[in-house]
Amino acid sequence: MTSTVIETTTQARLRLLKDLGFLCAGVLCAGMGLKGFLLPNDFLDGGAMGIALLLEVTTGVELALLVVLVNLPFIWMGYRQISLGFAIRTIIAIGLLAICLVVVPYPLVTSDKLLISVFGGFFLGAGIGLAIRGGGVLDGTEVLAIWISRRSPLTVGDVIMVINVLVFGAAALLLNIETALYAMLTYLAASKTIDFLLHGIEEYTAVIIISDQHEAIRQMITEQMGRGVSVLKGEKGYGKRGMRHNDTNILYVVVTRLELTRLKDKIEQIDSQAFIVNHGIDDAKGGMVKGRPLH
């Protein structure tokens, strides 16, 4: 009993250290995107960061302070809608980012507007993505988007798009259209980077398996890979082995892209003629799929 408690405590500490590592890496990347590219050239981004940048350009208030103030309502919403742990991690991440913007002397990388938009968005998106992997966020509008999506037919992506349209529209009115257009490029670069960090590496993949050795394959997936399997009742038609009308079990499993090759190799060892269909899916929740950070 004592050894189990010690093991659980050790795992919790390692997980906490891992989360803090992601948060710190995210803060450093976001700081690079802001101070190395966007801020010195008066560029904007979307979301809460875009709002803070727009306020900094129009009011002259220190960005470090604005980042905290703009995100405070979203931190409270995250505490109410997600968890206390999420809110604490977000406070840590945003607080570290504010300190980073004041203390860390990032170099000015370039003055080329296209490079600023693309690579500024890349570093900022990498920072936000890493922070999400650490269990927090640097941009609070994602929390608002989750809250609205739960109470309306809009998706999270739809809500974020609407928010950014408002931010870019305000930039066009208060600053100029060119700044708003470059801000859109920055946002696109950032969003694609976030998507890759959160979904590209470990994209969920649904796999359908039809095999006469379905029971052996099912046991392999549940016992060796630790993943859940849905067993669908089916009936064979005409295929590689001729006309069949007997009933069969069809296996349906969700794995990540990194697990897909391992799954196929193990199926090949059991039944080299198994019929396998796989396709990417947007998201999966519950069951025994490998968990993702936050969203």
C-alpha cells in the first residue's frame, strides 16, 4: 500500500515538472515571437494577445501589464468552467510571460514585414501550443470559445474566428488596413503552428479491422497496447477469400498517429491478410484513447 502511494506521488511530481517545463518553453517561445518580431515593428496577432497588442499600440501602456489584465476574465472563466489546476497553470504561464517581456533581452531579428508575420506568428503559436500541452493557456480567448461552444451551435473554431474578425476590424479602423492584413497572416501562422503541436504529432486516427483472427487482435489491442476496442457485429460479403456470408466481428479502435504503425505491425504478425481501414478524426473523448492536453 505504501509503495503504491509513493509511486503515485512520484508520478504526480514528474507530471507537474513536465507541465512546468512545457509552460516555461511556451513562455520563452511566445516572448521570442513578441519581442523578436512583432512588438518592435508594431505588428498584431489575434485573440487576447491581439487585443493586448492593439491596446499597447493605441494607449502606450506596457504590454506586460495589458497581457495580464486582458486575460484575467478568461482565467476566472477557466477556473469556473475547467478546473482550479488549469487556472493556476494559466496564471503561472501569463505571469511568466509578463516577466519575460520585461526582463529577457530578445534581439530584433528582422524588419521584413512578411518574415515578421510568418515567423512572429510561428513563435507565438509555438508558445501557445506548448503552454496548452503544459495544462494552461497564454491566450484566454480559447477558454471563452469553449464556454460559448457548449451553449450554442458554434464550434470552438467558429467562435475564435468571430473574435479575431472583431480584433482585425478594430485594427483596420484604429490603425490601418495594411496592419490588419499582416495581423491576419500572423494569426494564420500562429494557428497552424498550434494545430500542429496539439494535433499534428498525435492526431487521432480511427482504425477499422476485419479479420478471422479478430479475437486475438482484440486481446492484443486491449492487453498490449492498453487501448479500448468496440466490437461491431458484421456480415462478410465477397472479398479476397471468395464469397462469404458468415457473421464476423469488426473491430473499431482509436489510436494516435504515433501508435498507428505499431498497431499495424502487431496486426500483421497475427493476420497478414487482415483488412484495415484508417482515417483521421478531429477529436475523441472518453474510453481508453490516449489523452490530450486540455482540448
